Amino acid sequence: MLITIGKLVKPFGVKGEMKIEPMTDFPERFAKLTRVYLVSPAGEELACEVKSARYANGTPFLLFAGYDTPEKAKVLNGWFVKVPEEETIPLPEGTYYWYELMGMEVFSETGETLGSIVDIFETGSNDVYVIQRGKKEVYIPATKEVIRQVDRKAKRMVIHLPDGLME
């Protein structure tokens, strides 16, 4: 599985460097890349060598082998920078990548099936998991008080159901 870490915005300079819009909590990771997968909005996929990486005002810029002029690099506008799942940066215990949670089955502490996670969004204080329960969507706050157990391998989450949460 490939994980998106950024989006190619536009060529910069005469060497064909591409400005990157980071889509990761670890923007410093671009400096260490040697090979990535570039995926077009239409789904075309290229394995690509990273010739150089640099930052300007915190924004990453990458130069790819074979795209060493602005004209060549321009065809990559809007493409996504992806890495294999095994190259993701390990997270601290109790934190998860969104892709790990999507599709996860959610159960109550009593074992009742509540649905599966179909979306996640950020709020000011915590993430919110959107659970599809039949034709209805239910919003679950991703807090320690609600989320009791997450099993990545089994794709299973157990939550504490506060009164009125499922109504």
C-alpha cells in the first residue's frame, strides 16, 4: 500500500525542482527521500528517484531524475508523492495514521456492532470519526474517554458509548 505524504504544486527555478505541499505530520522527512512513487490524479503511477531535496522557508522542494527542466517537471503538477506503508514514520503508542483507521469496524464495550469508520476530520480539540451505521452517519469524538481499544491488525475499535451518542 502506498501512503500519500505530499502533493506536487509547481516547478520552481531552472533545474526543474518541484514545490511540495506536505500532507504529513513529518515534513522533515522529505530531506531523507531517495525514491518515491508519483501518482497522477488519474491514478498513473511512476517510481521516481529523488536527486535532491531542499527547504525554503519551511517548504520542501524536490528534484526528480528525468525531470530536470521546468518544462519536463511541469507535467507532474498536481501529482501526489507517495511512499510504501513500511516507510511510514512510526507513531507513539496510542496514535494512529488515518489510513489505519479508515474502514475499521467499531464496537461498543458490550460487543454491539456500531458500524465502520468512513471519514475522519479535525476539530480544534480532537479528531472526529464518522461511523456509517446503516444509512446513518454518527460522529464519534476521538478522545481517551470514548476510544477504549484500537486493534490495527484486526481493524477493530472498541468505544465507550456516552449517553445519547448514537441517537
